[in-house]
Amino acid sequence: MMGAYFRKMAGSNQSPPRVSLEEIFWSWLGAFLGIGAVAYMNYGWLDGTGLFLLIGSLGASAVLIYGAIKSPLAQPRNFLGGHVISALIGVTAFKLLAPHLWLAATLAVAVSIAVMHATKTLHPPGGATALIAVISGPQVTSLGYFYVLMPVAAGALVMLAVALIVNNLAPRRRYPEFWW
Amino acid sequence: MLDTRDKPVPAPTPGIEIKEADILEAMRAIPGYLDITPGDFKEVYRLAFQHALERLSREITAAEIMTTDVVTVAPDTPVAEVAAAMGRRGVSGVPVVDAGQKVVGVISEKDFLTRMGVKEPMNFMTLVANCLMTKGCVALPIKATLATDIMNTPAVTVPPDTPVKDIAALLTQSGINRVAVTGPDGRLLGLVSRGDIIRATMGRAAP
């Protein structure tokens, strides 16, 4: 009984194969242009306005929508849905539970995963989006629910536009697998 | 508790076992990062294949695959004529039907061999060996008998809406090679042999 339990921790599967150089190049290019677009707007246009567009979870999303574009986790439904739903949950957790930030942070992430699962929008960076809403201090928390629209939805839409343009330029790539 | 990792996963069909090396090769052939381990893919493949086989054999019925152009004999047909008819048509079994086309029995090659004193295993090569070691024809002892004397009765029959899956199980369990398909009144509609099942399954499974 215990033996079987601990044997499960040994792992019984193998890692998928390494992708081709071509695939590595297009992943790099997509991330460069996608994060580049959001970062340029963030630092070039919004500097000093108090608004911003670049949040850490978009870096995580870049891995999926430029690096693992066939994954169900990387499709527009998951990408946009996961970020927006998690942002809503994160802001709500902060509003309801601050100043108990440890509990707000915990529930923000746990509830986000549960709701993303239930709505078929599971997108791992969504967990970060929910967490950012709680832990980032007044620059973010003062936005309230505006956080959901900007930076989250706006930033994600810019990244999605770049994903559609760049991923489909590659001869052996196609994005998305499904929209909804 | 058993460790399932060390046990070979049973193949959906003997001889069609996909290896993880095959899956890795396939994953390399598809451009882009596939978000699944070869082991998980194998599990998906195995279950999907099983599902497809089950669906195919559930959907096909006896009526769709049976041979309707069946050679039959009457209970009072002399076995010499039964043998000649089987030889002419190249079949290894015939249903025995009465005047009303009702199936009363089945005669297969094995029934001849049994009556001819061929010892286990009752197959053609044992018969050849017997022939070569004795003078005269080993079929002589049954020369005067009739179909009704050597037939298997009652015949194993199925209704026309029987799924092929059930027929395959029946053939395996009973150790026979064909079943007669009969209507509600017991009249012969056709015959389903192992060959019919294989042809039907392969034809449907091919893309």
C-alpha cells in the first residue's frame, strides 16, 4: 500500500522529444515580437500615466502561445478566458479579504484554477494573474476591477494579435487549433 | 498492491501493439511542441482503439455480413454427395435443412474426420497420414451413411440482428467456424463464417 504510493513518485513516463531548430526559431520570434509590442507600449506610451500593460503572467503566457501553440492550454479560449476570469477572482479576493493577504493570495490562485477548469479555460499563467492582483501593492490594487481590462485583457489581446500574425507566418505552424 | 508499470499493457488486438518508440517517432514527425507524454498518448491510443473495435463490432450485424448464397444439403443426402458439394463449392461446412428450409444441423469437415476414425488432432494432415499408412480409402466406413447420421445437431444458430461481436465470442467459445443465421421461424437466411467476420471488420476499419 505505502510502497505503491511512494512508487508513484518515481514517475513512469518519458519526456517528449526536443523540437526542431525551426520550431525554436519561431517560438523565439513570436515571444520577441509579442512581449516586445506589450513592453514598448508599456514603457514608451504609458510611462508616467500611472497606467501599465506589462505584467509578469504575460511572460508565462508567451511560453504557451508562442512556444507550445498546439497545446489546448494555449488556445484563445484558454488564453483570454483564463486571464480575465483569474483577474476577476484575484481582484475580488483582495477586496473581500485584505488585509489578510495570505488568505487572499491563497484563495485567488486556488479558486482561479477551479473556475478555469469548470469553464474549460485552464491557462496556467492565469494563476499568476490572480496572484498579481493581490500581492503587487497599491499600484495594482488601486486599479480595482479596472485591472481586469487593463493591463490584463488589453495586454492579452495585444499578445494574441501577435500570436495570430506570427504563428501563421511559419510554414509548418497553424494557430489557433480552436477559438472557442 | 501490484505495480502496474511493470506489467505489459494488453494490446487491443494481438499483434497490434504500439511501442513508445513509435509514438516518439510520430511526435518528432509532427512540427511543434506536443503537450503530452508518449506514455499518456499510448494510453489514449489504446483506449481509443479498443473503443473503435467495440463500436465497429457492435454496429455490424449478422445480416450485413452473412453469406446468403449458401450450399445446403437435406437430412437424407448421402454423405458422398455432401462431400462432393462441399468440395465443389470450396466450403468446409454446410447447413442441413429440412423440406421447409428449417436448419436441423450443420456438417463440417471435422464431422467427416470423426466418423472416419481419424484420431486427435482431427485435421486434414492426420487424415493424410492415415491414408498413407493404410491400404484403401479411410472414407469407406462412412460410404453408406446419410447427412443426418453425421451432422451436428441442434445447429448453432443466431438471429439476423446479432452483433458481430457476439458471433465472434460464440465461435470462439463453441470452437466452431460458422453459424447459421435463421429467421424467427427457424428458416435459413445465411451463414456467417470466421472469414466473413474478418472481411467485414477489416473493410470497415480501413480508412
